[in-house]
Amino acid sequence: MRVLIRSAISECELNALPKTPFREIFDVMCKNLLVFEKWYFGLMYTGPDYEDIWLDGSKKCLRDLKSIVEKLQFKVKYYPEDVGEELIEKSTIELFFAQVKNDIARDKIYCPADTCALLASYALQAQFGDYSESKKLTSQIKKLIPERVLNQHQMDISEWEDTIVTMWQKHKGFEDEDAMMEHLKLAQNLEMYGVTFFKIKNRKGTDVLLGVNALGLDIYKPEDKLNPQISFPWAEIKNLKFKDRKFVIKPTDKTSQDFVFFTSEPRMSKMILNLGIGNHSLYVKRRKPETTEITRMKERAREMRKNREAQKQKLNKEREAREEVERRETQYKLMIESMKEELERNRANLLDAQNTIQKLQQQLEELQRSKEELEKQQQELKEMMERLEHSKNMEAAEKLALEQEIREKQLEVQRIQEEVNAKDEETKRLQEEVEEARRREEEMRQLEEERKQRELEEAKKGEEKELEALPEGANTELPEIVDVNDQLRDQLKMLQQKLDETRNQTMDTDLDKIHRVNLAQGRNKYKTLAEIRRGNTVRRVEMFENM
């Protein structure tokens, strides 16, 4: 017979004989999933009213329930009081994490928006490890945040992604098991975590909800699953029994009357009895000395975690060393680029100076040629003047022509003299520019030498500090976790402000409104339980009867 069993992390197909008991199927699944803490889990299927019907303790065989053999589920049945103290094996933690994560995403466990985002960041760390920009997260975000939350806030998926990624980056260095455990510790504080609800009535016929959980039995108003009204710890319960639809709970307090309620059908009474006995048994077991089996499991788990921690420290040292090398490489690259840019600037300045000098040389050559031309013209003018002086017998017309030629030569000499003077001024200016360029070049050379000397001194100081800040065997993991927690609190405050600004109040559910009232009054799951457990059993039974 083909048997199909789904868990929160995988699907398993078996071929079994029709006479195979469901208890054997459960044991096979525990073996396949490497589950040693069997007492937390069960084998179940969903009934016609969407209720969980457990089969792990059933004496029935596959042939007795042929219609459901391909609809079986391996799920968490009982929850610990404190996941951090009680869950031992990584395989157990993984199954708890996957189921709780899915229940939150499907809104089976109510979770406020800010906590949803924080839990999603831990889920991403558990699945992918440290954040990387290459991860495509849009589809993942939609799987981790309840549709209710997405619809209630005017934020597109990219804004959710940015917020969750910012938190995810704070979990750097967390192993998958650490991230899953942090997720479960946060989820454990949610009011509906670990509670199985049943519709019941008291003697007066008032409709109420019964919540069965690791700490006891709680009574809720049907419209409020976040705040139990009455609580009966397992320590106060002596006996559970039912007959047909009537369920009777006998308190340990002999002065109290029995706690009686009514279910809708005997099958539901049996389900409550099953869960009640199992939770009560685990409650007592936790308060007894550890069995040899538990001790061995814890020792094995501690050894495995110790080995993983040693491996993690080794990898962290290698990663830090690699990051240090990369940091220095980047620093040196920047220094080289800076030096190249400085060299290019110096080359440009040198080229400008060379051009100026070349221009000056050309100007000097032109000035020299102009002076030679001036001297030549002056000599010619002198000769003309001498001719004029010695030519008294010259005809008047010739004398006139010579005088005209002399005037023109004087004008030419004057023009050349002005050009020489102008070029002389230009030469002086260029000489000043060359001197200024040389002075600037010398200043820049000195500044460059000083800069290189400073960089060398700073580099030496940096290396000394780095070597001092990273001593051999240093362990900074614990302070980092504290710092991350502080940063996450700040991040959550910022997120809450944004959620308040973008919330569409018309989309609020009754539980959203109740949660906000609880938040305003400073209430939480454990404060509420402490408050409603005051007084004795007699008083609480009377309160239930009078609801």
C-alpha cells in the first residue's frame, strides 16, 4: 500500500502492508528524519472540520483508514516550555522552526507586523547564511510575511525587502542552528504559539475556547485568542476524563469542585484527553531527574555544538584574515591610484613648465632677431645721415628724396624699437612665469615628499593597531551578539514608526486591535498568565462556571 507522509521540511513515500500499524509508520518517519526526541512529534491527518486527528498513539492499521494514507502529516504535537533549554538535537530544532515559520506565514499563529519582519530576517539567515546582494528575495518575502500584514500596510514588497535585509545583515556570523533557535525564542513569546484551541461550553451553555498547551489549560473568549481569561496550570490538575460530550477535570485541591465543560462531540473530547495527557506527562517529566537517554542526547548535542563552534571559530579567523588582506589590498590600491593621480598632475605641471620654457626660448630668439634688425636699421639710418651731411652739393630733388628716405627709415627704426620693447616685456613676463612654475614645482615636490612620509607613518601605525586589535584566539562573538540585539531594537523602533504611518486601519482584524491594546497597556503573554493565575483553583473554577 502506498503511504505518503509530509513534514514541514520534506515529503516521504513508503510502501507498507495494509496491516502495518500507524505507530510503526511514525517510527519509520522518526528514523528517516533523524528525530530522536520523538515525544514532541506525532502523526496526524486533517479531519472534516479542519481539526488535527492524531494517529501516533493509535492501535489502528493502514487498512482501517485507507482514505487518508496519502494525506498523513508528521508534525509537532507537543511544545516545550522553553525551547532554548529543552530542544536538544538540530533535527528537532529544524522541524520546530519550519513548522512555526509556516504557521506564522499562514496566520495560524498571530504575529504583529514588526515581529514578522524580524522573524523573517532570522529565517533568511537560517536558509541562506550571511546576507549577499546576489540573493533574490521577493518570492521569499511573500512566503515569510502573512498576507494579512502585507495588505494592512501601504508598503510595496521592495520596502519590506529593504527593511528585512537591514535586520538580516545584523545576524552576520550566525550558524543556521543559531538563527533557527533565535527565531523560535522570539516565536515562543507569541500568545498563540504552542496552543491548540477547542470550542467548548460551560454548564451555563456559554461558548468559550479551551487552549491546551505545555503550561496547562486556559480559557478564552471566542473573539480573543490572545488573552486567556482563566488558567489552570498542570500542577493543579489531578485527573482528566470524559464521557460522551461531558469532560471532567479533577483539581488537586480537594476543596474545589470539579472543572466541567462540554464539547460538541465525543471525538473532540477524546482529542482533548489525548493532548491533555501528553502535555501533562511532559510537564511532570521535565521536573524529574533526567533519564539516561536524555543525558546522552544532551552530551552528544553538546559535543556536536562544541565541534561546530570550534569549526566556526576557525572559519571566522580565516574569514577575518581574508577580510584583513582584502582591506589592506583595497587600501594599497587606493594609495597607488592616489599616487598615480598625483604623478599625472605633476606630469601636467611639468609639461606646462616645459611649454612655457620653450615659448620663452622662442621669444628670446625672436627678440634677438629683432635687436639685430634694429641695429641694422640704425646703422643704415646713420649712413644715410652721414651721406646727407656730406652731400651739400647734391641737387635739391635728390636731397629731398634722401630726407624722405631718412624719415621713413626713422619710422621703421621706431617701429622695430617698439616691437623689441614689447618682446622684451613679454620675455620678462615669461621669465617670471618660469620662475613661478619652478617655485610651484619645488613646493609640490616638497609637499609630495611630506605626504608620502605621512602615509608611511600612518600605515605603520595602522598595522600596529590592527595587530593589537586582533590578538591570537580573541573571541568577540558574545559582544557582537549583544551589539546586534541593541541594533535590532533600534531597527524595530524605526520599523514600528513606518508601520504606523503606512497602516490602513480599515484592514485591521480583531486580533490586531486587541494586540494594540495589549501593547498600550504593557501586557504580554507571560504577564497575562501570571495575572490570571492569582488566587486558588476554587476561585478560578467558579469564574469559569459564571462566564
